[in-house]
Amino acid sequence: MTYCAAIRLKTGIVFASDTRTNAGIDHISTFKKLFTFGQQGHCFFTIQTAGNLATSQAVISLINNDINEDNERSIYRQNTLFDIANLIGEHATNVAKESERRAVHTGNNFTSSFLIGGQIAGEAPELFLVYGDGNCLHATRDTPFLQIGESKYGKPILDRVINYDNTIDKAIHALLVSFDATIRSNLSVGYPIDLLVYQNDSLAQPTGVRLDTDSVYLNQVRQTWSDGLLGLLDNLDHPPSDYYT
Amino acid sequence: MTYCAAIRLKTGIVFASDTRTNAGIDHISTFKKLFTFGQQGHCFFTIQTAGNLATSQAVISLINNDINEDNERSIYRQNTLFDIANLIGEHATNVAKESERRAVHTGNNFTSSFLIGGQIAGEAPELFLVYGDGNCLHATRDTPFLQIGESKYGKPILDRVINYDNTIDKAIHALLVSFDATIRSNLSVGYPIDLLVYQNDSLAQPTGVRLDTDSVYLNQVRQTWSDGLLGLLDNLDHPPSDYYT
């Protein structure tokens, strides 16, 4: 499985992806699921992937081919993020359908889903989720974050904390905590985490950081959070006596 | 959907169930999913249900019929919780198979899952999860809590907090917080919550409480928890500068 999330704030977009993939529980590997594309001063995009790894990788290869050929499907030649989201949806469904056609065994799920966020010069920054069926939706002020993959464990903290006016700091904190909760509860999501911050209108490709279990700051956040939660729970008042009747 | 959880501690068992059921998103009702059975001084059981509501209700009816007929399948005549868990599994799979046989449309899921916890005089208290296929497992010291239904949103806090030696107070707090997180993130789980505490060796049927959004204590826990989480997040150190590169 996989867990990817991204938050579109007033001042920028924060992206985070885990790196664990598994085919069954005895075939676990580390694969990057966060890919950056961009032309300094013109555009910047991050694509995150979840689902069938072969399909995800094929789509990234097709996107790179289009860029290298500088053909009309190149993501650098699109006018809007919406166009790019649709291109990804088309690549992804073509790959999945072809895989299904060739498959020996039926019932495998060849679909992948994607988050695509970034900015094209002259346009507002945007963030889209492309579903396995190729359709897409975008983050709004009301719902500024999107998730793909194993999203349920880490959703409550984002639901509680995230709004469009948050600082990037707060979004980073919420994502680290959201990923930590997911990784504790589900073996199929694992460290390291790829984390990347895009500042609005920078139109530059950030490097981002890869956070593993030896990251001092990540461990400090995890420990502070864990101690804080336990402390909060310890300090709650005793339940009323009728709870025990 | 549904969310039910139960925690078997050293000193007792705490049970919690939501009460929302839905068939599609426009047919939402309140149904009890936590049922108690017992004979003062002899035995006490709580059964919680998730899944197909018709199957769940049919199983509870069959259990009541067996009790009323005082036949050999009566849960009051079983020697162990394991026997009762198997009885429930047999009832549940019989009902689901019969529903499938009669169904006009294929593809409906007629299965239900159950938590059954309690104590028989002379036996240790136990807690079982009965799967939709009728097989079961029990809570252990290592994994003292079990969940059925929409369990992922509320699992991280239980994973982080719960251990066999916890006080009943702490288990109640963790369950309230776990349910609050689930209800905030998923429309198909809703208040009120049925909460029930069984104290080991009491062999008495507790009344329990039904907690709705007007419950003073529940609201106090929700508010304290929510404020506390936001405060914790606000107090985390700033991310290192390379997170922004």
C-alpha cells in the first residue's frame, strides 16, 4: 500500500509520500512515489502515486517520454493543471486497460491514483486528485488537503487541524503526525517519508527532504506528539459514576 | 457503516458502539448495535454488531430464540466464550448464505461481524471477534482491543495508548477520543455512542450509558482533547530550514 497527502495553503503547497510498496506481505520494497517536474520560472509540478506500482511507474515514464519528445502531450506545454490532471488520467487508464487485456489471471487491480500539484506561470497554484478511473477533482479553500492510498488512519488529524490559512509550518507538523499515525497502525505504509514544500509563485523546483527514522527533527516531533497525547489523555477528568453502572 | 470497539483490560472490559446505520447515503437511521445478555451471578455477555443490518438483527433474534427455548444452543448453556463465538459465527453464516440464496440481485454483501465479550462464572473474562465468514479470534494481553466496522480512523489512538494494564478510566477516554475522530472523519458513523463497562467477576449486567452530543462529559472530553491537540501542534518546534529548500 501507500500513503500520500498534499495540502494546498494560501502561501504554498506541502506534499508528503511514504516509500513502502508491497506485493503481498513478504515482498516489501522502498520506491519513490513523489516525482517533481519543472522549468525554472515557467512551471513546477509534483506528482504523487498510489495503487498498482507498475501502472504508476509506466505513467511517470510516459510523462517523461512526452517531455523528452516535447510533443503536444508534454506537461510543460499544457495551459492548466486541469489539463495535466486529465492527461495523467488518460495515461493511467490506458495503461491499466492494456494491463487488464494482457493479464493471465483476472481480478487484479491495475489502477493507480495520483496527486498532481504545482503552478504554471500566470496561473494560481492548484492541487488535483486523479482517480483510478481517470477522473479528477481539485482541492478547494473548504477542503484544502487531498490524500491517496491508505488514507483513513491519518485523516482525523488533518480533518481537525488543516485549513487554507494555516502556515506551512503547521501543515508540515500535521503531515508528519498524520504519517506517524498511519505508519504505526498499518504495516503497508513505512518510512522514509518524502516531504516537499512549494512556495507560491516561486516557480522553482524544490529539493525537499527524505525523512527516515534517524531524522532528529522527525523523531523529536514524534516523541513530543506521543508524550503530549498520553499527557492529554491522563489529564482528562474521571468519567461520571453512571458510566460504571 | 458502523464502528464498534471493545477493550479487555486486567480489571474489566469496556465496550463502545455507535448507533448509525445507512443504506446508501440518503437512508440513515439510528439502530442499537450493542446488546447485553446475562444471568446474575452466572454469566454476562455483550454482543456488538457491524455489517449487514438484516443479518445482524437476525442473529440477535436467533440468539434470543435459543435463550427463550432454553435449547442446547442457548448462550446461557455454553461452557466457554469460545463456544458462544462459534455459535454466533454459525448463526451469522447461515443467515448470510440463506440471504444470498434468496437474493434477486447478486453482489450484495450479507455478512456481519461481531464482538462478543463477557464472563461465565468460574471462567476468565474474554473478548472475541467473529468475522463475516464465521471464524473468530480473541483479544490477548498483547492486543487487548478489537474493532469491527469503520475501524481505521479510530485505530491510531488505540494503538498508541491501550495496553492490558490500563485503568478502565483510560480505556473510556481512549474510546471516546477514538469514536470522536471516527465520527468527525466519516459520515457513516454517528452519535449517540453506547458505552458499557463490565467489571471482572461482577457477573452482573451493567446498564451502561448512551452518550449523545448533549452529554456534558462527552463534550468536555471532546473539547479538551481538540484544544489539547491544537495546542500540542502549535508548540512543536519550527521545521529545519532544509525542509523548505
